[in-house]
Amino acid sequence: MRVRYLIAIALIGSAVASTAQTPPARPPGSTRVDLQRHDLAIPGWETIQARIDFSPGASFPAHRHPGEEIIYVLEGKLEYQLEGRPAVTLAAGDVLFVPKGAFHSARNVGTTKGSELATYVVEKGKPLVEFAP
């Protein structure tokens, strides 16, 4: 009986693992730490906050999210490119709003670490990052 129980637990675990969303690999020189994730009062939506750090010269390629992203630069100089807009360079204390579905990229144009606090308001259950084709 115990063997059947353990086999059932193993099968359930592997099924859950195979359906979990695997985030895409991060480019070298950037790290992401999720700080919090909460359901919103709006059914089907959630908010995610993360700290993203960039080594000098590191970048993250064009991508989009299934909702809005609000960026607050914590340190360094980061350049953002939103589709259809000129690039903008931001420093500590600056903010940027990225509309739902807008492809955008980021790179550290400074000589020290660059960091941002990213707050995502997104549709729950969808991949957070979709790279541009």
C-alpha cells in the first residue's frame, strides 16, 4: 500500500512539474529576484514585483509582458528601448511605464551595476516574458 502511495505522489509531482511555467533563460550579466506575487481584486490578474540587476554592459533583449510593467530605477544608468519610441536613459529615482504588449529592451550603459524594481500587473497564468521574434 505504501508503495502505491509513493508512486501516486511521484506521478502527481511530475505532472505538476511538467505543467509549471519555466521562465526563459536570462542573458549573462542580468539577474532577477522575485520579491512578491499577489492576486488582484480583478479576477484573472496578478501583480509581481522583482528586482532586476544588470552588470555593466549587460542587456536584456526585446520582449513583452501580458500586462503593464512599472519600472523604478534603483541604481546605475539603464537605457530602455520601447518599440516605436526613441531610447531613453534613466538613473536612480527615475521611472518608466511599459504598456501591455509593447516590446522593449534594457541595457546597462553605466560603469557600475544597474538595478531596477519592476512591478508587473499581468494576466495570471500567462508566461511573464515573451521574446520578440
